[in-house]
Amino acid sequence: MSKNKISIIAGIICVAFLLLWFSDILPKAAAVSSAEKYMKEQLYGEFYEAEYAEYSPAHDSYFVYFSGGPNPSGEMGTTRHIGVYYRWFPFFVWYDSMYPG
């Protein structure tokens, strides 16, 4: 391949990545992935499954909603909300509804 074709392909890949990132497809996937990693490290976290994620402009972060796990008293079927900062780089968990303090 010539260098011209390689640079065109690299440009198309970069543009596609930027379009996916700024259309909230990749940031939402990164927020879900960060929240799932956090949940695996928590007590009874393996019982929870991610339902959906949404962006909250008031908090400038994503909230990922989990369901199906036990609460501290052992009852199954509870829900849990995990807050993940920031909108464009959602990799930092800052809120867990099980431990709001």
C-alpha cells in the first residue's frame, strides 16, 4: 500500500472514533464498564447486573443502574445506582447508592 492510502485509512478511523466518542456511544460504554468493574470488587457485587446507563447534566456524570442483588439485610432483588464521573472521560466512580456517605 502506498503512504497516501494508509494516511486516508488512518484519517477515516480517527474521524469514526471521534464521531462515536462525541455521540455518547463510547463514553456510555466506558461508564458501564467502569461501574461493572467497581461492582465486581464490592460485597455481593457479582449478583448485580447492569440494566442501563444515563447521563445526568445536573451532576455532569453518568449513572449506571444495577438490579438483582441483595441488600445488607440479605433481601434479593434490590437495585443499586453507581455514579461515574465525568461526561467525556467516565472512569471515576464517585457515588454508590448502597453507601451514600
